[in-house]
Amino acid sequence: MTVTVDQIRKAMAITARVIETEPYGEKVWPIFERLERELAVREDRDARLKAALAYDAAEAKKVKAAKKRRTVNPLYADIVASRDQSDG
């Protein structure tokens, strides 16, 4: 079972409330710190994945634009056209 970022945040809020209101609150401080670390790991992971996917999308756009701009020597136009049709 995977724990979501929202579940981690909710657990942090509950733990913070216990730390602030209960006489034994300081004893759960290590749990709060663990939740903070897990949240940081998840957010860092998500940010890194988004950055990689954004880069990939940008590169795909560049390749697509380059293909549209491509000029073909008229002597080879038939060869290129048949190759492009076979590529799909």
C-alpha cells in the first residue's frame, strides 16, 4: 500500500497537534521528523520526475519542429518522401 503526499501531510498535522496539546507530545517528535523527511523525499522525487518529463516534452517538440523545417534537395525528394511514408 502506497501512502500519498496528502496522507503524510494529514499525519503531520495530527502529530503536530499532539505535540502541542498533549503532555507526552515531545515523545512523538521523532515521528513528526520522520514524516517531514518522507514528505521531502516524495516532493523532491515528484519535482525531479516533472523536470525530466518537461525536458523530454521540450526535446520532442524540438525534433518535431526540426522535421517540419527540413528542406530536401529536389534530386532526393522522391527518396525522402517514400522513406517518410514508410516511417508512418
